[in-house]
Amino acid sequence: MDVTGELFREDAYLKSCDAIVTAVDEKGIRLDRTVFYPTGGGQPGDVGRLRLADGTVVEIKDTIKGAAPGEIIHVPDEGMPALDVRMPVTAEIDWDRRHRLMRMHTCLHLLSSIIKGDVTGGQVSDGKGRLDFNIPDQALDKDQITEALNRLVSEDHPTRTLWITDEEMAARPELVRTMSVKPPMGRGRVRLLEIDGVDLQPCGGTHVSRTGEIGAVECTKIESKGKMNRRVNLAFKA
Ligand SMILES: [Zn+2]
């Protein structure tokens, strides 16, 4: 299986790209390169469409990882026209939805920087997000969290992607805040997200380029999920 070129890893702001169909089966469509992010790291896969030069449109309802490393599968809606290998297409994501996911995903990095505890899980969804922290019964205050997050947003910190080798990553275990999602090692290098002056951690997801782009957010709920687990829920302010 050919590895799909992951254009979204270098530039999260790409809304479309030209690509060639490399494989089609009952699971979906593979391309030689794509702007579609596949479900992973707590971020949902992109939706969008593939366009042919003759105007044919194949709506994509989800993007997932395949069994082979680096394989990305574009899952079409039911009843879409069939595509053939070697067809050229324009791959185009639903940008408004993706941008909301990028904003909330970046906001979860801010959240993990203000709560001192190991992250045991997390999920981004459209307009909302949450992280689970492995911390004992301690007072987490919704209003304090909301205030701290909005301060980091208004400070408009730039973000950037860095790559380090597997060896450098292994030598810096303090970078790994997430217990449930180990950084993807074994491909030679690990991708890090740095939020200037705020946070540095391994992450393969898509992020906004400055924290100001996140916009106003709110801590909506703190749930107790067992003795050592606090779930902190966020949403965009309407
Ligand atoms: Zn991230």
C-alpha cells in the first residue's frame, strides 16, 4: 500500500489539493496525497468532497486511517459515483467545520497547560472539547479555568510545528503529558506542537497558527469520572 502524502501535517490551512486516486475498495478511496485529516488523537476525521474535471462530485462523510501505516481512507456517502484508480481529483474539505475543530483542538492544548495532571484521554467535537485528567479529588474551578483560557487566547500566542527524532523524544519523557496516547514513534521522527511560552508536546493534529484565532471559550462542566479522573468540558461561547 502506498503511503498517502499528508499535506495537512505541514499546512493545516490547506482547504483543497489536486490528487490521483490510488486505490478503491469497499472501505473507501485512497489518494496519492490529501488535505483530509483522518480520525486520530481525539480529533474527528474531515468531511468534504472529491471533484472530477467533468463536474462529478463524490461527497466524503468521514476520513479514517487504514491498516497500513500512513494509509488514509476517504469514506464516501452511500450512492456516490464510483471512482477508478488513476483518476485525477480535487480533494476539498469542509473548511468551516475543520477550522472549528482546529480552534477547539488548540484550546485543549491550552487547557492541558493550565491543569497540572496527566491527561488520560480527550475528544474534540464540533464546537466542544474535553480532556480527562488523572488527578485526585482537588478543587477545579470552572470560572477560574474559563478565565485562564480566555487570557491565553487574548494574549495571542503564536503556535508552530517542530519535528524531533525518536531518540530525542525518548530522552525527553517529560514532554509526554498524555498517558493514553503515546506519541507515534518508529517512523524516525516525532511531531511536536509548540505554543510559544505556554506548551510543548507531541501532537499529530491540526492547530490554528495563533491562540487569538480560538476565540472566546467557556468551561461548561467538570465531571468526576472515578476517584482519580476529572473530565473538563469546554465549548465556544455563543
Ligand atoms: Zn494537538
